[in-house]
Amino acid sequence: MIRNWKIAQFLSFVVVATMALYPVAPSYAVSEDDLEEEIQEKSLELKNLDAQIQQTQTRIDGLQGQARTLNNAISNINNQIDQVNYGIRSSEVNIEKLALELQSLGYKLEDVDAEIEIKQAALSEILRKVQQSDSEGFLEVLLKHETLADSVFEIQSLSDLQDNLNVSVAQLASLQVALAENIDQTGVKKGDLEDENVTLKSRKVILADQQGEKDSLLKETKNQEVVYQQKLDELEKIKAEVAEEINRIEEELRGQVNQSALPSARKGVLEVPVQGVLTQGYGRTSYALYAYKSKWHNGIDIGAPNGTPIVAAEDGVVAFVANQDTVLTNGIAYCRGGAYGKVLVVKHDNNLATLYAHTSLILVSQGDRVKRGELIAYVGQSGWATGPHTHFSVFDASTFTLKQSRVCGPMPVGGDLNPLNYMDV
């Protein structure tokens, strides 16, 4: 009778240990399946909003090929207002989606944590049994039972325990890896959520600026086409003067570039600052040959919707921040629409410097330390720009300097390099 009770007790332990290896998942008030369904709904809504943003971008692109009239200028601003409004809604939905994803990750963390505790307890008990069996020799196990069958059963059970021990150790290691991955994902999602909250607030500021720009344009032109065309003629002269200033200086600075002090040309040296479409390359592009007196484009253009995030291409320090559209000369903003607009420059630790122009909003200040991939600004159409995009230049940092422009204030210039040598757009 005592022998049968011991065997039953041993069998019960093996059953419990086996269940510990394959535990039943806990249930929640809101199931993970329900959460996943909500996340998918938010993803679909974001996809639809993105389609609407792209539709407004198509209308904006279409206006670029049309005559430069006051009516088209107002239509362009209206489309960008619509675009930013869709962007605001996209940020709101993405914030909701990220919150749901964090909740889902929280459930997964709880599941894995609970499973680890169960596995650790089972592992401890298995180890205790294995250690206890190790203290008995093979002959002792054979002699302590009344029958040979009972002895063989215990030996086989101990062998099974050893197998369970190996499985449990492997599964525990796997669970610890899963736990670390879920913790990492949670940290990333929290960072994304913080960035999206900043973007939501920023897009509301951009929207107010766009509406203010429309009001200013109507006020300055008195809603008259003749007045608008006069202002365009004046602006063309300013553009030509500014372009000549920049080209004259940078042509000289290109000769001072010290290639030996710069990173070797390879993809990945710099992160692509904007998720968008390359609309103009570097150097003597077809557009530069047609539209620029210098025949030279000192960077690349990446087209993207108004309010699209811009990130730092590499670690560095913000060396320059300005809004050239608001620089006053004799009380007049002659440079408005004539140069880089809202622009910033970052000097990097690898001896390169990067310029980001035509932004709608800048989030950093001169002297700030930024990290690669850090949110620093948003795409816009400030300065001399026919549509929302980011003009991105790369300089030899040792040649970067500020030169005083006649009407645009301090002008960032440097020995420019081909950005496409350092990144894969």
C-alpha cells in the first residue's frame, strides 16, 4: 500500500511538471484578439488617411505645372491646409493605435512573466528530484523496491525527469529572450507615442501658420492678380540675387573640401532625413540646367506632404537655425519666398554638416545636441519652394560658415558634397 502511494505521488509530480511546461494561457476582460482587431481597424483608418494625404499631394503637384496666378497660389495653400488637417487626424489615430499596441504588449509581458515564474518553480522542483536521485546509486534504486518492475519504473521516471529538465531549461531561456524582446518593443512604442504627441501639437501649429499665410497673401495682394504678378516679378529678382550669392561663395568653398578628413562614401553614413520621394538630385541636374543661373543644385530635394517629420541624419550639434522669410531689411521682408525659408544646419561628429531647408516648423535651437534619427523639424514650403519638400545639403563641416546676405540675413554656405554618396534614398 505504501509502495503504491509513493508511486502515485511520483506520478502526480510528473503530471504537474509536464503541465508547467505547457501552461494554459490566462484570460483577460479585453482579450488580445479584441485588441488586435482594434489595432487592425486603426491601421485601416491610417491607410485611408494616407490615401487622402496623397490625393492632396497629387493636386499640389498638378498646380506646379500650371501658370503662377494668385488663384493657383491660394489653391496650393488650401490643398496644404487640407493636407495638414488630414495629418492631424492621422496623428490622433496613430496615438490611439500606439496606445492599443502598448496595452497588447503589456498583456504579452504579463503572460511571459507569469510563464517564467511557473517554469522557474517547476525547474526548481525537477532539480530537487534529480539531485535527490543522484544521491542514490543504481543498485540502491533496484533494491529499495519490492519488485523489479517498480525499480525499472522509477529509473525510467528519473530519466523522464532529466529530459523534462533539459526541455524546461531551454524553454526558460526562450521565454527570457521573448521577455527582453517585448520590453524592447515597449520602449520603442513609448518613444513613438511621445514623438506622435509632439507631431500632433506641431501639426496644429503648422495649420495655424498655413491659414495665416493665406490671410497674409490675400491682404498683401488685395486679392488682385495684377498686384500678385508685380510681387512675383520682385521676388524673381531677389531669388536670382540670393542664388548668385550662394553659388559664388560655394563654388570657392567646394575647392576647399578636404576629402581625407571625411567619411568614405558609402550608404548608411547618414540616415535619410525624410520619408518621401527624391524629386531632384545633386549637381548639374536637368532642372538646375534649366532653372538656375548657376546650373548647379547644391543638395537633393525630397518631396513629402506638409508636416512630414524630418529627423537628424547623424549625431551632432545644431549650428544654425533661422527663418529667412521673416528677415527685415528697412522694415520689409524682401527675402520672403526668396531663399531657404525656415532652415537649420547640424554639424556632425564625423566632420560632415547637413542643411535642412523649406521646413514648416523647427523643433530644435542653435547649440542643441541631437542624435541620429531624432525628430528635428517638419516638411514645408517656406522660402523659395514650388511645393512641400525638404532641400537637403551635405557640407564638409570644416568649410561651413555663415555669410551675410544683402536681404536674407546670415546665409549658411559650405563646400557641398553629393548626399547620395552617404545615403540610400
